[in-house]
Amino acid sequence: MMNYGAIFLAFYNHPENALLVPCIENCWHDCEQPLFILALFLHPRHRSTFKKIADETPLTSLGQLCKFAIFYYTRFIDEDIGQLRDKVLQWWETGSPTYGVANPEELVGPLRLWDFVKFTFKGSRLARLALVILSIVTNTATCEHSFFVLT
């Protein structure tokens, strides 16, 4: 997110590059922002904080989270979403996708939690999605791609 902010300000503050500002804004809105929102929601330490701000904007509502989850699941993993929506709702309400671990933070970190869920509940679509989303390395690849397309 810091990368997008810095890139945006650099172009915004130099009028000769202002033509690229809408491109950066569109890329952030269409590609990166939903991933950041979903990653924040799926991270066990940040889920409760996320829920506190969730109703402040339509972009972070439960309905939007379900749409983001389904979109990225079908894009990155498989067309068969199964009960993904129900599992997103369960994670929203209980904060525990494991049923057997009272405190998900006992598993020391989000990837260990979701790996445990994937192993314990074979076929857990929410765990597969969380592992993909939380494993994405923040970089400027989409910006670089956008600049490549423009040149």
C-alpha cells in the first residue's frame, strides 16, 4: 500500500505525469484494494479490528467480502466455490475456522493457522484462499505491468 501511495503522489505532484494518475487509481481500485481488504480480514490478528471498521464503508461490508472471496477463489484456485460463502460468514462471526482450536492465535501466525485448517478439514476452500491471499508478496508488479502497457 505504501508503494501505491508513493507512486500516486510522485505522479500527482508532477503535472507532466498527471496523465498516469487515473491509471494508478484504477489499478488500485480494481486489483490491489480488494486483495488488501481480503488479506486484512483473513489475518487472525486483524480480523477483530477489521470488523470494527467494516460497516464504515460499503467496500468493507460482509457482502463485499464474500464477493471478493468468491472472485479471487475462482480466479486463483477453482470455479467450484462450494460452501466458501458460508465459511466466510463463519470466520466473520466466530473468528475460528477450526472448530477445535479455541484461540486461533495459538497456532502462531496466520499461515500456520490456515495450513492447520487446510490439513484438518480437507477441502477447506476458505483455508486454500487464505493461504493464497496471505502468501502474495507486496510488490509493484501490477504498476510495472500498467506502465509496460502504456509504453
